[in-house]
Amino acid sequence: MDQFDLYTIKARLFPAIVAVVPAIALAVALIEFKGFDFSQVWATIGLAVLLYVFSGIAREAGKRMERKIFLENGGKPTFDVLRYEDREFSDIAKKRYLTFLSRKIGRPFPTMEDARRDPATAREFYNESAAFLRENTRDTQQFRVLFDENISYGYYRNLLGLKVPAILLNALVSLVSSAFLMNFHGPWSFDVASLKYVLVAAAIHVAYLVFVVTEQRVLDASRRYSRQLALACEVLIGYAE
């Protein structure tokens, strides 16, 4: 069982929480807190367990979304920032990184002609290079920027996976809140007016999901992560010298 490490909290748990924010707001508006009792301890424990379960759901939803994005964009992306047609790095920097990675994975790096003639073999080299770098950059303190970019990618990927159910839940919460407000003077034991804030939260929530949580945002986060992964070569080359 995975522990609640920083990656799990930020890249898996946070998307799950964001997805259900309107429901949390509705629950807070409907439940009266008249004092602390032992039942609230169990409720807190139950909430922690539910959040852990939701973090796993977010991860699985993100993985499904990732496969969908890969399929729509021609397959699993390779280490694109080191491909010859990509201009993220200079040719000199690319050659230095490719030469280093070639020594580490034990196979020659593809020339531009090789990549054009046999793209599948070139793809294998880039994939193996990325795998080598991931395995050798697990020190999250030394490679902090890389770790942060990995979290950013995981967050947007997992939240994108939850986007549709989150919007549906948002709509349900909005309907329930509107129904209570339409019957404002019913025999309710809670402050119905507070549901106006739930509707405001729901509006902000759906705007964030629609305009911020997009496939392009995931692709951009993926590219930023790839760039930092390539830059890790600078540190690893220094160790090798």
C-alpha cells in the first residue's frame, strides 16, 4: 500500500479533493456542528480512508486519460526534447546528452539519418534513455525541480481523468442547492441562505475544470517534465567526470 508521500498527496489526493469540492461545500452547509463528540472522531477517520480511496481512483482515472491522450497523439511519447527536430536544446547540448546516455544504456544514439530511416529504433533509444534518467533521479531533494514538474504533470493528468464525473457531481450539487433555495422557508434545520455560497463555489469549480483542466495543459506539463528530465543529464554527467 502506497504511503501518503508528497507525490501521492499533491498529484493524487489533491485532484480527488478538487473533483468533489462542491459536494464538500454542500455537506458543510447542510450539517450543523453543535459541538465535538466521539462520533466526529470516527467521521474524521472515515474521511481519511475515503480520501485515500479517492486518491487511488484519481490515479486510475489519470492513467486511463493518459492512454487516451497517447492514442490520440500517435502513441506513447518518446523523449521528444532530445529529438533532432525539437529546438528546446542546442545541437551541442543534445550531442552531449545523447553521448552520455548512449554510454549508460549501452547502445549507440541515432543520428539524424538513422532517426529518419528507422524511427522505431530511434524511439526505443529515447524511451530507454528516459527510463534510465527516471531511475537515476529519484532523489527528490537533489532533483527538486524535476520532482515538482512530475507532480504538476500527475496532478493535471489525474484531474483531467476525473473531469467528467466532477462536472456531473457539480451539476447534481447545484440542482440540490437550487431545490433547497426554491423552498427557502421549508422546515430546514440549517441556514438555507448559505447554499448561495455553494452555488458560487460550484460556478468557480466548473469554470476551473472547463478552462484550466484541459488536454493541452497535460501535454504542456508533460513537456516541462521532459525538459527537466533531460537537464538532469548535466548533474549526472558531472558525477561521471
